[in-house]
Amino acid sequence: MKDLDTVVIKRISKIGLCWVATLCLLLSTIVPAKAGIVVTSGSTLRVSAGTTLVNSGAITLKSGGAITNLGTINVSGNLDNQNASLTDLGSGTFLFNGASLQNVNGQNTFGNITINNAASITLNGNTNVNGTLTFTEGLIMIGANNLLLGPSASVSGSPSSMAMVVATGSGEFRKSFASAGSFTFPVGDNTGAAEYSPVAIVFTGGSFGSDNYAGVSLANAAYPTSTGNYLNRYWAISQSGIAGFTCDAIFQYQVADVIGSESQLFLERVLPEPPVYLNAANTSLHQLTATDLTGFGTFTGAQFLAIKTLNLTLFLESLYDGGSIMRKAQNASGHQYAGTIADQVSIEFHNTTIPYTLAGGPYIVNVNTDGTATFTVPSSLSSNYYIVAMHRNSIETWTGVPLSFSGSTVDYNFTTSASQAFGSNLKLISGKYVIYGGDVNQDGVVDAGDMIPLDNDAANFANGYLSTDTNGDGSVNSNDQTILQNNSTLFIGKIIPQ
């Protein structure tokens, strides 16, 4: 057999895939140094278990072609998957060991990946790994794409600034979890000098649905609001399909990231607002830590600034049955929020003169079953403001008067008098004043426009944490019509300063 620049694997109808498998075994010994492999439509490149296919050129998978790798494919060129959808390439190992940058094109699911290329690889499509991701040498640059490790997947090797995932674009390095447990995301940046700044997550509780993940991205830059002593780095953590979780986290930074005095740094969750300060930096290990997180967001290191505390008390008609206690909002499978949290509201701060512009927020705030809601307010808010409470199916409600934030603590109770809301826009139930419910479409008034989506969801037997579920029991049915019809008859709507 003479040398070829490219081996083209086609489907031969009479001998089919057996021919392809045989060719794969031969390729490991006879393919010339600069050969490439093209798998055409209708063909399958199969590498049997215990077999290694060595290819020093590119591997091109044409649309309609397939790769079933049960052994090892040792590739020194690009991997170009031209199929439009996510393609399973088998449970074996792809070893990327080129001498120059290798591109992995298309959307691919691998069994195992080993990186042994000092020039690195670039993922040009969303990529899944179900087995082991092994770092020997080289970076994985994901850009705008997501790299997802399955529930049983793991990381092996010695991640470092020379062997890690560069997650500085809009894509994320993601990990799925079968249950509570830990994982260290070997991430960093190559902005200027490559720097390794991993994030370790330990889930101590939660409900892990199918297709769940936690995802990490980062930036080698100061968060825009940073001032004084701060870290020239921030991380963003997201999650999907993980409900009611508690989590610890460790963020590793480099000494070169510190601007000012490291001893002044605390872990700060800057998003969602308002900012929350967590533990002081460990200046020996150069780490920032968080314990018992119940939500993710964007984290950085920053100097602890003076903060203000707002203590609100409010009841939602949708969840209030009397006795100064609210029920917990439900989803299709149980409580929407863990612990004593009944539901969430959105809080805004508005200036006190026309046109009453937004001064801060919206801030997502947990409201407990006893109606209390406590959160920190940015130190920049130090004047007088109307506080506005909004909820997924309740009437937007403003405080009766502006509140002064010149001090460090502000207390306000909506439940004691109708006048605690602007325009006395509260409903009396069992001796407590509650925020009117029924504004399903959030247009500021309870009317027939809210009944249409409710009736549609009821007809479809909709379940879940939905705005149409006006009584918060996790199911949309005729019981949800009561609040809406009563308040519609009373022409209930938001009342705001004019």
C-alpha cells in the first residue's frame, strides 16, 4: 500500500463497517506522517477497544459521517466535525498531541480527552466529556462555547498555568452532579501571562435534577465597581437544575492580582445586587472562601466598605392565611426555596422627586415565612428613597413615605397599617395588612388581562413555580381565580407618586 496524504473512509456496502474497523487497525502502522483522515457521509470510523489509531494530520468528519472510538485516537492536527448537531464520538480517548494549535470544530461528546500540546487546543463548539479530562500539557480555550463534564466525569493530571481551561469568554466550564459533592474547576486566563485561578465547589445539600450543572467563567480584570484595595480578577458562577442547594466555595488568586493591601480583602459577591461581603482573604494561601452559599453570582476580592441594612416586614396575599405566617411557595415537586424562605420579592429604591427615577436595584430579596426580609444596601445609597416591593403576581407597592438611609440600619413594616403603603394600597387580612395579589401579567392592575394566561395554564393543567399560580401551591387551577376575581372587582392597581 503506497503512502497517501489523506485517507478517505467511505462506506462499502458489501463489507460495510468491518472494512472500516480493519482499516483503522492498519492505519496505526502505515499512515504516513502527514496523512489526514476524512470520514464521508454514511461511513463510520471505528476504533476498537485496546486499539490505538495514530494520525499526524487532521481528522475530518463530514456531515452524515460517524466516529465510534472505543480505544484511543492519537491526533496531531485539527478535529473537524461537520455534523450540525451534537455528535457522540464514542467512549474511548482522544489524545491531542500536536506541535501547533489544534482546533476542535463542531459539537462533540467525548469519552475521554487527554491534552498533551504545549501550543494548546481551541474548542469551536459546545463540548461534552463523560469520562476523564486529563491535563498533561497545554490549555483548552473555550471562548464563547461551553465545556461540560458529565456527572461521572473527572479531571486528571496536574492542572496549572500551563495546563488548564481558559474560560475568559462568554462560554463556561460546566460540571454536572449526580448528588451533593465537590469539584475543582481548573480554570484560569491567558491575558498576558497565563495565570491559574481555580474554583473549588462543595455542594453540601440540594436537589440535583437531570441535565443540571454548575458553570464557571472568569476575567483577569478588576470588577468595574472596585476601588481602594481590591483584586484584579473576578469569577462568575451559574447553575441550572440544582434546587435548594447549600454550597461552600474556594477561589484561588495570584499575588499579582492584588491591588493595594491583601490583608484588607474580603470575598465579595458583587452580583446579584446588593453586594454581599463574605469571609476575609486567606493571605497565606491566597484564597477567598464562602460557606453555606444558597445562590451563585459574580465574586471578587474587595475592601470591606460600610454597608447599610434594610429590615423589611411584608406579607403577600398569595401566601398569607393569617396568624402572621405565610406558606412557602411551591413548584411542581415541592418547596421552591429552602429553609424558612417563603418566596422572593424584587426591591427598588426610587428618588423622592418627580419623575421618581430609579436610584438602586432591582435587588432580589428572600422573604421568610414570618414576613421578614433583611438585606444589605450599597453604601452609595445614603439619601432619602421610596422603597418599592414587587412580586411575580402581586401589585407593585411603594412605601407610604420616603425613608432616610443616612444611618446604618433602616426598618420598615408594611403590615401594621394601610398607610404604610403609598395610597394606603394594602389589604387587611386577619389583623395584618398584606400586598394585593393577582397581577399575573405585571401590568400594574388586576383585571381580565390577568385571567387569560391563568385560564390557559389551568386548561393545560400547568404545574410549577408560575406567575399564574396566584395562591402559590404549585398548581394552576380554579383555586387561583379567587384572588384575581376579588381584586379585579375592586379595581385594584398600583398607586405611585405622581
